Amino acid sequence: MSIITAMNNLLKNKNILVGVTGSIAIYKSLELIRLFVKAGANVRVVLSDEALKFISPITFEALSSNKVLYKESEDWSSDLNHIGVGEWADIFVIAPATANTINKLSNGIADNLLLQSALAFDRVKIIAPAANTKMYENPVTQASFKMLKLLNYKIVEPQSKVLVCKVEGKGALADVEDIFFATVRELLKDDFWENRKVVVTGGGTIEKIDSVRYISNFSSGKMAKSLALALYLKGASVCFLTTKKFDDLPKEIYQLDVESALEMKEYLTDCIRSAKKGVLTKPTLMDDSIPQNILKKPYLFMAAAVSDYTPKFPQEGKLKKEQLGDEWTLVLKRNEDILKTIDKSEIVSIGFKAEKDEEKALENAKNMLVEKNLDAVCLNVLKENNDFGSDLNEIDFITKGGVKKLSLKEKLLISFEILEEAKRLDDNGN
């Protein structure tokens, strides 16, 4: 299941107003609207006069299932006007936004319906620029961006590539998925998680036998991926240590590729140390001016399946079967227990445990809670519906105070439930 598909109905009952300006990138706004609708949102569209030269309003009406606001359709007997649509919407997304629109917005100019709607909208607005590189980098435009950031706009930065005008440079509209993720994050963010540094580990570690063979396990990393996404959408600053790279996650999630248990521990130690200092971050795609002086207690979600053993004598190159013979004894040594030995002071630490033996699973998880000095353990008893690689999961959320059963559902949805339980583990409530 793709990460976008997993977000079906996540925006149910959310109202999104999409502003579209006259850019060659206008066709991408159609895909953006489709993603919003697929996620369950109610979508309405307002078009600038120049946008009408590119695509007919009926196309936007077909995708959004709502009447489009443009100069010929404004109606003061309903809410189809530049005041009414703003009162209806939870968020206003302008994509694509031309340099002309950007500079007018920063100066309060309202000479078309889109600009009038933006001027009347008093909540968060997301703007995704699309412009020729020289127009984008012009000092006037850059000054406008600075002003817009002061005026409650969140800016999804454009890409660098060869533009339609044959100029190579920054100015191409951001990927539609990035605009989508930025919008969802703004709608779902939680004061508790916002700006909080969180480390997530996932996937099964790889212990090399030689240059082509290794020992690992069946962990897919999907639960960790869903946790990282849920945390990002709630506003957290996420560092994701994973043995499996996921290209469909938001670019703002800081993914670090790891292989072995030893490498996992080295990176994890550095990430936790950085999180405690409040510097666990990555240059963001969306410049939302996150204040770095807000220090909240970091969290660790240790969802990685770390190999218990590793080859004692890993080899360079490929071992030949002619040399190994008909029987081959592979000598293993035990890996260090990362979760037990890392410094967990000043952080909230949550371990994950997968079990096949249903009778002993709860007892084993409770022992893990104590022996590894954790704040909580997420127990996953593997069955037919939630076995390795499944898109579903059920969790027993175990703390010293008891056990909370989280019933079987898609991993992203159960991740949100885990985060709600995890919020109670911060003694300071901050």
C-alpha cells in the first residue's frame, strides 16, 4: 500500500480552499486537488483571471465536485464569493503561485478574486511558488517572501531544474506530494508534538557474512515508516534510522540509512544526543521558521528489528562454495542489546516487540519493559492478518500502569493511536 493510499479519509471534514494562478505549472494543481479529495477533504477552488487562460473552470469543478469561484461566477446570494469561501475554509493553499501573485500578496494588493480571497482569509495560508529563476530570485520577490512569512504564510520551496523557459535554476513548482504533505501537516499538527525532536528506528538490521550474503529477518519496516509519517503530520521533527529507504515519505523527514546493529547503535547514539540538545533537524523543504529555542523532551520509538547475532568472521569478497565444501559452519557472536545499553536519560523511550507465541507474549513484553528500563512497550503478536509485511497491525501498549489494547487497523491509523498513548508518558506534559 502506498503512503498516499494509507491516508484515505485522513482529512475527513476538513475544508481546503485551493487558489490557482496563471502558471504553466497549473496542471499540477489538478493532481493536488485529486489528492486532497482522495484523503477525504472538501475542496473548493478560486481562480485568478490569468488561470482561466490555461484551464476551464469546469475541469476544477469535476475534480472538486464544487462550484469554482472566478470573476464570472461570484455570487453574493450564497457563499461563492471572496468572503464566503474564506469563512468556509480551514486552510488556503495557493499552488501554483506566480511571482506576480507573490509580490501582490506581500503588498496587500487585491485586484482579482484570488487576491481578495487571500486578503480576507485570516488563518494559515500555504503558498507554493512557480516562476522563472530570475523572477524568483529577484530581490523584490525575495523581499516579498520575507514579508509573507510574517503574515502567516507557510512557503513550500520550489525545485531546481530546467524550466519551461529553458532556463536551469530554482523556480519549478514543488512536487505535488510535498505540497500535499505540508497541507496535511498544518491541518493535523498537535501542540504536544509540534517542534518536538523524535527518533524512530525501523527495518531489520543486515549482518554481513561476505560481500554478497547476510543475516537478517523478515521485518518490512512498515510500522516504523507509518510512525515516522504520523509524527511528521503531528508536527514533530523526525529522524528516521532505517535499513529500508522509503522514497514516498515527506522530504522533511530526516532519513538515515543504516545496515548493521553496530551502525544502528552509532547513529542512534548521535541522534539521541542531538535530540537532547534540540538540534535534531534537517534543512526543510517548507520554510516554516521553526523556533529552535523551544526544547521539549525527546522521544525514541525503537521499532527496528535488530539481529541478535552477527557473523564472527565477516569476509571481504564472495565466499566460494568450492572452498566451503558440502557443509559449512557459520560462527556467530551475540550483538550488543542496543535498547538496553543506550543512554535513555532525559528521553521518553518506547520499545517494540514482535511475538509468535501468544501465550507468553505479554509476559515477555512486560519483562522487556523492566529489563530495558523503558517507558512503554508496543507488543505485536503476529497472526495471519498482521504478519510480517502486512499493512495492518494490532498493538498492546504496555506501561508500568497497565495494558491498553489497540485493535487491528491500518498501520498509519494505529500509529496515531500509539502517539496518543505516548503523550501520557511525558511527566512534564510538555
